[in-house]
Amino acid sequence: MATNTKSGPGGASRKGKSAAGRSTSKGSSSKVGRPSTAEESGRYTRPIPKSVRRSPPWYGALVLVLLIVGVAVIVVNYLAHIPFVAHGSAWGLVAGLVLIFAGFLLATRYR
């Protein structure tokens, strides 16, 4: 006796379909399967209130100071005016780049 189910290559039945052609009944009120809202799935994150997301007033000034001082350290290093550092030393360049990186890192977190 032949069955009435549709089958794919190799005799495998179609994914997600039962013999009746439906995987779940349409009118079922049970909470089995996929959640219907984001709150039910646990993936919903409530928005942070604007009062919590404010940066302190000095934060923006710190970002600018770090960026400007980092560029200044690199420029002065190449002009050989930093005391106790040889002309064109790699440490002056490293210090300037670290300051600039810290400025960019803080700028990405500014609110």
C-alpha cells in the first residue's frame, strides 16, 4: 500500500511537514514552539533611560585633551624637544599613539 506523503530525494520526507500537511494546528493556544513576542523569547532589552546614559561634563574635555596631547607628543618627538628622549625615538611615537588610541576609545563611549 502506498502512502500519500510527499518525499524528497532518497525517500526523506519534507522538512517541517507532517502526513496531514501541517506541523502544528492553527487554532492551538498552547505556548509550544516559537515565542510570539520579543519579551517571551528573552531577547528583549528595555531601553536605558536618558538620565542614565549621560556622560559627566568633563568626559568630552578629557577626550579632546587626550587626542590633542597625543598628536602634540608625536609632533614634538619628531622635532626633538622632549627632554630625556632621543631624537626620533620610538617611545615618543608609542606614547603619542597610546594617547590617541585612548582618546578614540573614550570617544566611542561618549553619550
